[in-house]
Amino acid sequence: MNEQAKSTTQVPETQLCNTVVQGDCIAVMRRMPAGSADFVLTDPPYLVRYRSRDGRSIANDADASWVAPAFAEIFRILRPDSFCVSFYGWSQADKFISAWRRAGFHLAGHLTFPKGYASTERFLRYHHENAYLLVKGNPPFPAVRIPDVIEWRYSGNRLHPTQKPLCVLSPLIQSFSRPGDFVVDPFCGSGSTLLAAKLAGRRYLGVELDANYSTQAAKRLACRAA
């Protein structure tokens, strides 16, 4: 662990707001005050050693040691009575569910995103992605309750090998946060969650381990400046 990861000096939310931080998300979150995030929406590595058709890979996609400490920090930085939505790899669901429950989350819903194309083909043709709705405390019901099946439109994966389309992220942000809220994505990739948050009038923070993708995310957000 590097010196940055060892540091626990807390950073005010105002210094992190509307930024992309390159680094270890556990180290970054440890420097955030408890209860400083209003909503977390994230797409962590699926622990499947993923490699795209053009040879791109995902950092830490073969190592599960980060899962429990990362979600413990996510739980800590979320304010009381709030939500987290996390994508996950179905073949490693036991590791994710165990980490969520150990952190203190209640599993409140399961989301499915059907695709019109197969991501990959093995014993089956895989035509969907999944995420869990996780609850900290006892939040009120959303003003607008979205369905648990949301259609996926292909993003092109130009900026990241597992790039999520805005059409599946925007409804989640609009339902589980309010205008002006602080939305955090600790595994932000090319910044899709952050862009969806920005377009919805939310403040945001993204953390990305890969320097190339964090740079892509920062450029993408700058191009969509208000």
C-alpha cells in the first residue's frame, strides 16, 4: 500500500465535489467524512478476468480482496437512510452479497437490464446485466418508483470496455437522489455515472484506479461543461 493509501486525513466534500480522482478508491473514501455522500451508483470489476474483443481489460478484475473493504467504506460515507446501486458479476454474486451484508446494507431490490445483443456466448448467449439496490438505514420511498427492468442500449464501448449507457444510469440517479445531491462512483471508469449525475443537476465524485480511464472521464465531463 502506498503512502497515499495510508493517509486518513479527511478531505472536505467541497474539495472533492465535481471531480475525478485517480487512485485507489478505498484510500480515497477513507479520507472522506462519514455520511458525506447522498447516493452511490457504481460498476465495480466483476471478478471474471474480463477481456474485451479488442483486448482491453479491467484493473483488479481477478482479485476479490478489495470487495469487502470497498463496500465497508461506501456504507460509511453514505448518509443515513440512503441508497446504493451496484452492478455485479453474477458468477461471483456470493462475494458481492456477502460484502454488502457485512458492510451493513439491506438488499432492497434487484435490477435487470436486457440487451438486444449478446455480450458473450458460452453455455448461453448472455443478453443482460444486473445490479442490486442496496439500502442504508430506512430511507423513504422514492417519489417516482422506476421498474426493475430497464432496457439497455449499446454505448459502443469506445471509452471503456464495459462502458454503461446513460439510458440505464439516468433513471437510477433521478429515482434515488434529488437535485443538488452528491453522487459518488468509486469505480467510475470513463465517467458515465458522473455525466448522468451532472446532466441531472447533481454534484458528483468519481474515483478510478486506471490513469488512462480517469483522464478520459475528466475530459468527457469537461466537454459537457454547463
